[in-house]
Amino acid sequence: MADRDSGAEGLSRLAGEAGAGLGRRLGPGRGDATALTLLTPAHWRDYELVDSGDGAKLERFGPYLFARPEPQALWRPLLPVGAWEGADATFRAGGDEESGRWVYRRPIEQRWPMAYGDLRFWAQATPFRHLGVFPEQASHWDWTGELIGAAGGAPRVLNLFGYTGLASLAAAAAGAAVTHVDASKKAIAWARENQSLSGLEERPIRWIVDDALKFVRREARRGARYDGLILDPPKFGRGPQGEVWKLEESLGALLADCRAVLAERPLFVVLTAYAIRASALSLSHLLRETMAGWGGVVTAGEMTLAERSGGRQLSTAIFAAWSATASA
Ligand SMILES: C[S@@+](CC[C@H](N)C(=O)[O-])C[C@H]1O[C@@H](n2cnc3c(N)ncnc32)[C@H](O)[C@@H]1O
């Protein structure tokens, strides 16, 4: 697994559960239900977490600097106020988690190209405070890409809640035949533009506007099978027909249905969740339950970004990942 358990600083294993003893570091027990892993992408050039603190993060997306709210950043920023004031745009939060607006200090392009390795994609400041890419997800792109490449052939990968398509493109670039599902036509259109920008038009990707749960159930009835599953469900969402998605209520059912679309010998399942009250251990237990009977290994923990100013790791999401074999 790229960037996982490599022993490098910053990729720490968090000890502390039963039997581990206070502060004791657990050994390399990949798949050990009592150990959590931090995943930190190490290959970004176009993205950088510049500084963090006082409930905010200062980030560079390509040529532009953005300041956004970040509830995890309980500490103090290390850079002077002037650095933060140099942001091209700052997101001023509204009353709830998603609302608010961008305040621009200078005009920026409506959208601009960014790269991660050979992937190319459009970034854009959206009214929902996102910019079309979740940079911490790069750890998963690398990992799934390695597993797909190592498997050879054209493994079938299903990407649910696929957003602007970067996980799908990374999988397709590695040789997978991808089915990408998202409820939003706009997100799918953006993902297709990213496919063109990446020069991956010839790669087999099915772009599907549908409700994730309905789609999986339909695929199960049709007898479709996948070698890899990527799930990045939001805390709350809606399908194209207004179907309500509430992660805490719907995730168990979705994963139970996912069992029915898994190949006899699947390669991987990777699940990420943002801004929920559950721990990574909850995702881990759920995924172990889902994958019962397939053997393999579950790794779980936090997705983080390493800050340039002080090297602190900012946790942005939790994940659980299953793979048929421990190494990748
Ligand atoms: C932004 S991504 C996930 C990113 C990140 N995990 C987060 O929570 O902010 C969520 C994607 O799920 C899609 N989505 C929401 N509800 C859905 C549903 N019921 N079926 C399929 N896609 C859905 C949205 O259109 C969006 O593109």
C-alpha cells in the first residue's frame, strides 16, 4: 500500500486499545482490529496544505491560495496573519455546515487545471466550499491503482458517490473497467471533462447518474459483479429522484447490498467518510462484517494532510479498506 505503514514519520500507527498498554506502539499487525493507520498523500505538487489553525486551513490549489473553515484545526496557525490575508479567497461560513460564501481578494479564473501524477482535472471554487478535489483521497488513488495494476487484466471497479471522478480516472488509468455512479448530473459532467483533460477518453468508464443504493440493488439483480468497490458517501445526500441518503442510517444497508455485487475473488473495497460522529473503528467493524467469508485484510484509520508550516497532520476523514492480500 503506498504511503501506508511504510514506517516513515507521519505514518504512525495509533496504539491504545485492549492489550496494547498505554502509549505502546503496536507492531506491524496490518489488519489488526485494534490498530489505526494514518494515510497521508506524499506526491502532491499542485496541492499543498500551507498552514492550519484557529478553526481554518490555508491551502494552495494550483496557483491560488484559499482559506476555508476546518473544525479539526483546534491549534494555532504558525504563519503570520499576513500569510492568511494573502489568500486569494476566503470561505465565510454560514449557519450550517455547508452554507456560506467565498470572499475574493482578487479575481481568479472560474476554473483552472490541476494535476496529480498523470491525472488532470479542473478545480473550481464551489458554493459548497469544496474545490472539486479532496486532496487526501490521493492515498486511495495510489493504493487502488497499485492493486489494479498488480492484478492485470481489466478488473471491474464500481465507484459509488464518485463526484468529479478522480478515483474513477485513477482506476481507469491503472487498467480497470470502471462504473462511476453519482446522483448529480453536474458532477458527472465535471468528471467527464476531467476524463478528457486527462487524455483518458478511450478508457472504459461508464458514467451513470443514479441513486447509489438503487443502482447497487439493480446491478445485483442483473448479476453484475465487481472486483473493486470505492465508496465515498456524504453524510447526507439525495439521489436524482430525491431519494434521501443519510450515512448513519443507510451505510449498513448499502454495504450489505454491496456483498451481492462482489466478484468471487475481489481485489479491494475502500470506504471513506467525512464529518460523521462515528470512529474509523466503526467503519472497520462494518467492513469486516461486509467481507466476512472473503478472508483478506482490513486496514482502518484517518485520512490526513501534512501541513507545510509545521508538519502537523490534519485529519480530514476516516476510512476503512479491505484487500485480498496485505501487500500492494
Ligand atoms: C462530494 S462527494 C463526497 C465527498 C466527501 N465524502 C464529502 O462528504 O463531502 C459526494 C457525492 O455523492 C453524491 N451523492 C449524494 N447522494 C447520492 C446518492 N443518493 N446516490 C448517489 N450519489 C449521491 C453527490 O452528488 C456528490 O457528488
